Amino acid sequence: MRYDVAIIGGGPGGYTAAHKAAKNGLKTILFEKDKLGGTCLNRGCIPTKALIEAAHLYKRGKEAELYGLHFDASFDYEKIIARRDEVVEKLRSGVEKMLKSDKVEVVYGQAKLVEKDKVLCNGEVYEAEHIILAAGSIPSRIPIEGAELAISSDHILEGKAAFIESLIVIGGGVIGSEISDALNCFGTKVTIIEMADRLIPTLDKDLGQRLGMFFKKKGIDVYLSSAVKKIEEEDGEKKVTFTDKAGKEVCLKAKEVLLAAGRRAAVEGLVEDSVGLQIQRGVLADENGRTNIGNIYCIGDVRSGNIQLAHVAEAQGRNIIDLILGNKPHIDMSVIPSGIYTDPEIASVGISEEELKAKGIAYTSKKALTGANGRCLIENAESGFVKLLIADGVIVGASIVAPHATELISELAVAIEKKLTPEQLSEVVHPHPTISELLRDAAEA
């Protein structure tokens, strides 16, 4: 049977593209080797945030005395995991029902592109006029001795993982920071080893430095500018040997070691070499997702150099279907907000201060601090800020460290996409008392 669109990968990008394609009358087939929802739903965004929500609720319960309340705060880790799985299952079921309603044919199995218009799965060949590669990513394994002794984020976020009493996290990016913050709330002794000179090094310098300050206050040990040499087993624990920023060799032990060195494109076994698709650390594609073969497109984490965020894959999926339908892609992919669900939350959008400096672009910075915000004081928030970066009179970048930062950042994404000036943003009435008032205060700073 021949289809209009065949999609390999049922993550956020894949199922979003399938949904839109089917709604626009395209005969669509979707291949998924494991479970619908991909990394994000099954062992990424959703289970992480379910774990974090429980952790932060527990933390607030322990701090209830500050509000004149008395709780006997305790936790049942098995029930926390069960609740996590319940949320994941409910959302996955929703995706399955949506695709069934759309009349998208879903085939479970390892799919492989064998010709430019043919996909092989479970021994059967399927033909399609247009093919979208959305195979996602897998945890990276850095070349250090004993790396096989470490666990990945999948171990913590999927399955019936037991509570971990002590943990060494190799990598202080988004994944490492979120899991460290959550488990620290439950009492896990956490140590982070990061090669860069700050946490979350891909984001604005202010954000990583502020997060490091929060972690130190919470009792999380952080080693920056440090290189791991090896992991060993010793006396029922894992021992990590690394060189710190002073060049000194350090050895630490913990019950587990988490390798959180990012994720890489899942290209192994995805495409037959004879197809001629260009692959270099992922599938190569242009800004619209077109590969070097006219009818083959690529979206999400499997795309070389792509921003590995679920909402990026979703937006790319929608834009690809626009292209297939002969329309102009309608989503602007130049303004991508990102969020980190630590306590407090961190979010950013647009160009960073370091990028502006590197490009020699003249800019000004405006900042509002959480210490003067009524809602932040009521919530006993840590010291944070909203920072706006202005170039040529318009807002080009923004970062937030505050409660609910991941919700607030969307307003600043709109401001950047619509090229608003700080004055225009400040003209919008923000309700009081809310944390959103910080956006206006920063614009007026």
C-alpha cells in the first residue's frame, strides 16, 4: 500500500506531524519502535517534571513552619514513581486515541529507510511519497574508563527505580541539574561534576552562576572545570576519579553515578547507506527540514545540530506538513524559549549576552530583581531576576530566574518575535500581585 506521508518516530515531532497530515487529508503511516510519545513523554520531559513536582511539594511541606503551618512531611518513593507512571500512561493513551481518531496507521517496530520512497518494518515494505525522519535521540556515552558502570537518565525516569541515597552526576546541563535538584529535595546526597566553568553552559552566564549559588545553598556539591578520568566499583559503591579546576586529582564515592552528558541523534540502523542520505552527527537538513533528497525531511533530535527540545520538534513537524501541502511554514523557528524546572525555575529566549558580545552587537541590559516583588516574597522565593537584552531599540533576548519562569517566558518570546520595544512591553497592564510584574519592571528599569 502507498501512503502520502510516512513518519519514522512517534515522539512529539512525529505524532504532531502525523496528526496535522491526517487532518489535512493526507494518508499517513507512523512507525514507532517502542512507545508513542518518544523520549519526552516516556523518559524525559513528563516523568522528570512529575518527579520534580513531588520533590518541590515535599520541600514546601518541610518549610511549612515559615507560614505558621505544621506538617509531618515524609514521602513514599514507590508511590511517587507510581504517580509518575500514571501521568505518563494517561498522556500516552491520549496520543494513541488522537492518532486513532485521525485514522493514522501506527506500526510498532524498528523501521528503516531502504529506498527514497520505501520503509522496511517487521519484514514488510511500505511506500510513501513523502518521508519524515523523527527518530529522536539516545543518551550520549562519553569515552571515559568504566562508563558502563554509570546509569543514564532513563534509569531514573523509566521503570521501577529505587531511591538513590547518594549520587554523583557527570554533567551539569539541563538533565543533570533537574535530576540533581529533585533528588536533593528527597535527601539524596548529590555531587555534580561539570567540565565547563559553570552549570547549564549553553545558556546565559548569569543563569548558570545563579543556579550554582542555589545548589551550594541546598548542599549540592558542584565541581566546575573538572574532567572525569574513570569510574570504578569499590566496596559496593561507585568511585569517580576526576581532575578539578586546580589540576588536582579527586576521588569521590556514591551509590550510583549518573551520566548526564546530553543526548545524541538516534541514526544507527535508521537509513540504508544506498539511499544516499547525508548524515553527520545526525541527519543533515536545511532550515526547513529538507534533506539532500527532495521527498525526505527530518525533524527533532535526530536532525544534525538541532535544538533538542520537544516543542522544537513539534513546531518543525507542523512546518514540514505545511511544506508538503505546498504552503509556507507558518511557525517562526528563530525564537525558541527554553526552561529548566529547578527551584526556582529558570527560562530564557532569544540571543544571549555572550552571543551579542561575540557578534559585536551593541546592546543594553535591563534587570528587575525578585526581592521587590510581592508574590515572590509571599512564596519565599530565592533571589532571582528578569533580564532583558535590547539591541537597536527592541528586545532581542531575555532570561528569568523566578517561580513559574517557564510559564512567564512565553510573553517574552512573543515580545522578541514581534520586535517589541521595552516601552511597548511596559505599556501592557500586568495584574497585581503577580510574578509577571517583573517583566514590566524590567522593561521600565
